[in-house]
Amino acid sequence: MINGIRGMNDILPSESGAWRYLEAQLRAVADAYGYVEIRTPILERTELFLRGIGEATDIVEKEMYTFNDRNGDSLTMRPEGTAGTVRAAIEHGLLHNQEQRLWYMGPVFRYERPQKGRYRQFHQFGVEAFGLEGPDIDAEVILMTARLWQNLGLQDHVTLHLNSLGANEARQKYREQLVDYFRAHYQALDEDSRRRLETNPLRILDSKVPEMQEVIAGAPSILDALDTESARHFAELQSILNDAGIEFVVNPRLVRGLDYYNRTVFEWMTDSLGAQGTVCGGGRYDGLVHMLGGKSVPAVGFGLGMERVVLLLEALSLVDEHYLTPVDAYLIVAGAEPEAHKLVIAEKIRNLCPELRLRLHCGGGGFKRQMKRADKLGARVALIVGEDEWRSGCVSVKFMDGTRPQQTFAYETLPEILKSIPCG
Ligand code: HAM
């Protein structure tokens, strides 16, 4: 027996309904805001992530799946979607004097310690808006996520955390202040934070180590160090969100785990999932396009962890019923003639009811056994063709919940009879 790889999950038939539900909702929200899908490869040159995400981040330091292909080129399985999207947008000239509002969905890979809500292959839905620098577009991508929570029924289970990292020069100054502060409290730092003091001091603010919380609480706030333009941008963003009725917490310790951000950063968090409580994170990254070889183009976006949202939907029983039952109708045949023609009968019904999810019974067996199958699958109706129905060119319809008596209909009336049955 060869097992799957730790931290890389199979999505089984019992779970795929919840996934399809979430995917349909994500596509619908992206469509509602006029965003367009982009699909990029899973493999990219390693260099893209080294430059894009930053050499001193956890992802690049220890989480990438990197290997040499047969040519000796170093390739990496994408650990996130932004760098590849930027690469493709530059390469295909999508950013020449035009804005782009894009979305994507697919697997990403990080070599992290697996636990509930944290995997080595997981799936992100992401949105990236290019060419717009005002806070209106930051607000739009946040409103998009808020609408998603509303549509999924998760609005009371997530909280929006918001911060601004300011412009690069101001952040550099803040970084120096922070290093001075933590140097003065060196004894209070754990080993990881001492290392980060040299490489990525802002990330110390994100430490979850309980003994570190006091010293972190005393650190200078990045919001006191913002440049004037970024402070105005942040104030405007908050004003739009207030106007739109979106609640948020300003969290000056929110720094995010990737290096490309400036100004707005945000995360949606939940306390219904244990330690892995961030369901969605993003922000502005005005320097990335230029850093990866394009012109200077402002950009903002987010990535949403689909496993975490599926976990929430399942825990709260919020998956739409339609997606939990794979079939609407089960076709049962009895007798030699119907049995001999059952595929043609099924095709005829599918022609008449193209939306109906119809499973045909195969493998023989008596009427009772066939009904049992229909029941087990959760079909709303059993469609029955026995010798009588066959001779008279009709179908009997049995509503499995027993709310209506079994009745026989002409094929042509099936669409009308079955229109109350949910369609796929
Ligand atoms: P990120 O915060 O690294 O951002 O990842 C986005 C989301 O992916 C997280 O909020 C979390 O829900 C989920 N996630 C991260 N790691 C794991 C894991 N090991 N297992 C399961 N889910 C996980 C980004 O990736 C940025 N590219 C987001 C972005 C787009 N910023 C601007 N545009």
C-alpha cells in the first residue's frame, strides 16, 4: 500500500460537494465585481519567489518545494498566487497603461508542519487589482470578501483586522526604531525573534509566543510612523469602510508574512478554527510589479485559504443542501424491455430535463434493491419504468419524501412535474 503525502489531502466524494459550493460562491462574487479569471502554472522559476516574496520570509527560508528539473533549472511549486500572476501580467503586456482586475483559484504548496487548517498542499482563491492607487480599490477588494462572508452565512464568525505599513522610506525608519526598541529588550526575545531582529524585525510583532507578548505590546506603533500620504490613504480607506457599514479592528501589529506589502494590509480572522484562524489575508503591493521587471504599477489583492473556509462551512452546517446530494433523480427499470432500453430512456429524460441530475440504475437487481439505492443516494425522486409504463410510453414518479402519492406521467410533462426539484 502506497500512502499519500503528509499534509496533502484527498478531497473525497463526501467532501467535494462543500468544495463545489464554495467554488460556485467564489466565482459568483468575482463575477459580481467584474473581475476576470487568470490561470497560471503551478511551477515557476525559483527566482520569481525569491525576489517576489522576499528572502527573509518563512516561505522562502523554509517552506518552498524547490527542485532542479532535467535541464538543471531551479523550479518551485508556487507557494502563493500573487508572484505568478504578476509575472504573467508583465510577460503578456497586461499592464501597459491599463488596469486589470483579476482572480484565480487553485492549489499552492508550502512545507509547513501539518495540523488542522494548515496543510502542505492547500487551495487559494485570490484577487489582484492592478493599476489603481486610491483607497477605493483597497475598499472594493475588502467589500468583496465581506459580501462573500454574507453570502456564505459566515459574517458573524469572522473579524476584519486592518493596518497600514506606510511607504517604503517611512517603514525603513520604523524598522530602525523597532530594532532599537527590541535591542533594548534583547533579554526578553526568544531565539526566533533574535534571529528576526537581523533579518525581518517587523515579523517579531507577529510572534505568537506567550512570553513575548508583553515586550511586543510595548513596541512603538507603525501607525505613529506613517508618512503623510499613507496616513491619508489609510484614513480614507477607513472612512469608505465605515460608510459601507463594514466593521473592522485597526491592528498596528498586523504585518503579514510576505515582504511585498506597503500601505494597506488586512486579514479576516475567526476564532472558530483553533490556531489557524486567518481565513483570508491581503493588502497593497505597489512595488512588486517593478521589482519583478515591469513598470511601476500600483496593486492590491488578497488570498483566501479555501480549506479553512470549507472547515468553517462544515462545522457550522452552512453548505447548501443541493451540493450535499449528488443526484436529484434515480431511474429504476423493471422487466426485460425497459431493461434492454434503459440507456435510451435515460437519454430521453436528460434531453427533456437538461438540468436534472439523473443517475441510472445499473447492475440488475429487483425493484426493492433499486429503491434502496435511490434512497441511499438521497435522490429526491425515483423515476420508474416497468412493463406497464414502457407499453404506455409513460414514467412513474415517486417522491422519496412521501409528500405526494406516486403518479404516472407522459414523458413530455416531466419538466413541469420535476421543476420543483433543484437543478445542477
Ligand atoms: P497568505 O496570508 O500567505 O497570503 O495566504 C493567504 C491565505 O492562505 C491565508 O490567510 C490562509 O487562509 C491560507 N493559508 C496559508 N497557509 C496555509 C496552509 N499551510 N494551509 C492552509 N491554508 C493556508 C498570500 O498568499 C498572498 N499571496 C495574498 C495576497 C494576494 N496578497 C495580495 N494579493
